[in-house]
Amino acid sequence: MKVHHIPFQETGYFSNLIGDYLDKSHKLSQFYGNFPDLEGFRKQLELKQHSFEQTSRNTLVKALIKQYNSFNTSNLTENNINSLAKQNAFTITTGHQLNIFTGPLYFLYKIVSTINLTKQLAIHFPQYNFVPVYWMATEDHDFEEINYFNFKGKKVVWDRESSGAVGRLNTEGFNTVFKAFSEELGNSNNANSIKQMFENAYLKHTNLTDAARYLVNVLFGEYGLVIIDGDDVTLKQEFLPVVKDELLNNTSYNEVSKTSEKLAENYNIQVNPREINLFYLKDNLRERIIFENNEFIINNTLLVFSEEELLNEVTNFPERFSPNVIMRPLYQEAILPNLCYIGGGGELSYWFQLKDYFSKVDIPFPILLLRNSALLVSKKQLVKLNKLKVTLHELFYKQDELINKKVTEISEIKIDFSGQKVFLQQQFLELKELAKQTDKSFIGAVNAQEKKQLNGLNNLEKRLLKAQKRKLSDVISRIESLQNQLFPNQSLEERTRNFSEIYLELGRDLIPMLLEALQPLKLEFTVLEY
């Protein structure tokens, strides 16, 4: 295995906001706390150590032990859970939806980034214990975003009706999914391992939360990963004061709106807060809470509460109040001794909107770390790249740009009129000077003629390039095919492919390979030759 690194900013797949964050731009500095480097973690340790109470630690451990009660996991995970009761233990957290069979490949990169960061911090701060945590988005209700995964260009879909929190959905219908997926896999040893994982997760558990916990534990339990479900009455009780404040004072709306207005001066805003950023949650129901005419209305239902009634509901049934995208990060940081959140570019973009809200409710804002991204290139693909004289860096070009570059490089004739254009512009500079000295009214005519001549050169260059492409159509076809393999639909493969495609080839070597290759604090895109 060989590992290459490319700066995120040079791949073309990350926003200006993320680029400025990685460059430590002053435009963004007010929207986050400590930067993800060793000095930033030293400061974050001091900050969190003085703000997370022992009672909160005890509550967290109690809830986690209960959640793991019916699951077998590794001794390392059990030790990590118990260690969280101690003042020197802190978490590094990532989160994700309950995508079927983990969804896109980058889910694995999130978890690997989290595990590897805890290992790296343990080396530099040996007096502390660092626990990797995966936060399951069990309360999410966007079923269409999680009910499928891609396998070799085909969608494997869990087709059923859905309402309410996805984690509470029963696993009815997965027999059909398993049968269709199995037919695509074949019967190799690795294919049978994949089938067993899928069957044990989705056919032997009764709800999506337990199925997802089982699968992720199979993949990462031996590395000490702790999986947490926020849909938990014990944990929700810790969040009661914030929930009541939200209902009475619209604190998140007020603070996030102000921050978003400032952030919008330079960047696109990712999410917009509502006046109340909570859902009302029961089985088969997750609907917005709306304050209207001095009453609290549960959207799309007949449920209506007075202020007193709703506050009593919060006290007696805290599990019925579910934070939305604005408040979920705060819930996470309120119940975990967390130092850092690891997420993708889109996720971090909305976290930047939350800094002032965290300050208002006096909860430390975590370090934000862009997850590892990777491109996996097989030996066969590498041989083809070398024959076509395409570098790994060039793979990230837009396809038209890549083809034009390669056609120009391998053509017997030079299809680059840059020199001629410079020469032409120089000639017209002299003509403009002559016009100024004789009759300035001719300058417009000279400019028009210059534009006409340059357009003519551009058109001729394009026609020659098009003709050369026809001549080199076989080479172009092979370049396009190879890039399309590595960048499905001209997007990063990690956003499209499921891990099972790679597992078919590598089997149990896949996770150790990723753990060896991905370096979370390097802040660069990783290309793996395997």
C-alpha cells in the first residue's frame, strides 16, 4: 500500500468556507474556538475539564451501559465506557444518519478519523484517556436519505412507508433487500462475509437503531468505538434546562440568526433556524413545535399545549422533545465530555453558525475537524493510469479539462495558440498607440478588430482540438472510463460507493488499511494505492 496526500483546496471538491478554515483565514476566526492542532487540543482539554460535572459523567456511563446491555462488544469498548466516569477521560465524536449498510463509503472514513485521532492524542497527552464515539442520528426522520445504498452502479433500496424517527422503525422488509443484494454479491468468501454481516444486522434485530449499532460494532468494536443513541430518556433529562429555555425564549433562533447574518457576509449559509428548533417525538411522529396565538401547536396534528402544559410535558416526558439540526450539536456537547467533532464540509459549515449560541448557554464549543477523505486506487487502475500518463493529481480535474490537457500533451502538433495570442495583442498595442497619435476615434475600431482576431484564433484552436480528439478517440475513451470508475458521476467515490464493493476485494483487510493510512490532523486528501 502506498499513500499520497493532496491539499483539500487543490481537489476542487470543497467550499471556500472550508478552504478558509484550513488556511486559518481571519474572516472565519470569530466563528470557531480552538483550531484542530495539538496546541488547540491542549487548550480544549483545559476548557472542557472545568466545565463537565461528575454527575453528568455518571449519567452518561449509566445510559451507555444500559444501551449496550443486550450487545456483545470488545473489552476495549467496555473499558472506554467505564473510563468516562473519570475526570481524565474525554471523547472525540463523529455522527451520521442510520444509512442502510452504512451508506456511502465516507461513513467509514468518519469513524476511522475519530479512532485515529484518539490514538494520536493519547501519544501527546498520555495523562488523559480519549474515547472515540459514534453518535447515531436515530431521531432523524428523513427516510428517503437513508433507505438505500449503491452497489456497483445499482441502488439497493429498502422500500417501505415511514414516519417518525428512523431509529424506531421496525426492520420489516429487509428479507427482500437481503435477497436482492445477495444475488449481486456472488459466492466468494468475502461475499459470504458481507452477507453474514447484513443478515445478522438487519434480519436478526427488530429496529433500525439496534441493526445499525450491531453493524458498526462488528466493523469497529475491536478498536474501542463507543456507539451512542441520543434517543434516551436518561440523557434527555440532562438537557432539560436547555429545552425549557428554547421553548420560552427562542434562544437558538436569536443567537444563530445573528451569527448567520455575519457569516453570510462572506459565505453561503447552510441552515436557517426556526423560532423553536425542537420536534415533538413519539412513535411514528416527529413534528415541529410551533408557538402561535399563545399556544404551542404540534405541526400536522391536533395536539395543542398551553405553556404550563408543555413545560410539564418536558419535565415528565423529556424523551418526547427532539432537537433539530440547530440544537442537536448542543445536545451532544451537553451530555458528552467532548473535545472535538469530526464531520464533512457540509456539516462543519453549519457548525460555524452555532458559536454564539454555545456561548450564550455556556457550553464549550468543540474543536471542528474536517474528516479524512480518500480515493482508493487499485493496482490494475494504477497500471492503466501510468500507461495513459495520467497522474493522481490530474484525476481530480474536471473531465473536459483533463481530456483537453492530455490531448494537447500527446498530440504530434501543438494545439496551443497562447504565443500567437500574445503576439497579436502586442501588435494591436502598437496599432492603438498609432491611433492615439493620429485620430483617437479609430481606437474603437482597433479594439473591435483585436477582439475579432482573438476570437478567430480561439475558434481555430477549438476546431483543431476537436479534430485531434477524434483522432485520439480511443485514448480519450480509456481516460474517461478510468476517471468515471474512480469518480462515479463525476463526484468523489466516497460520496457514492458503499464499503461492500471494496470489502469484496479486500475483506477484513479494509479497515486496518484505512486505520494505517488516514491521518486526521494532516488536513489533506488521501489517495491510497492498494
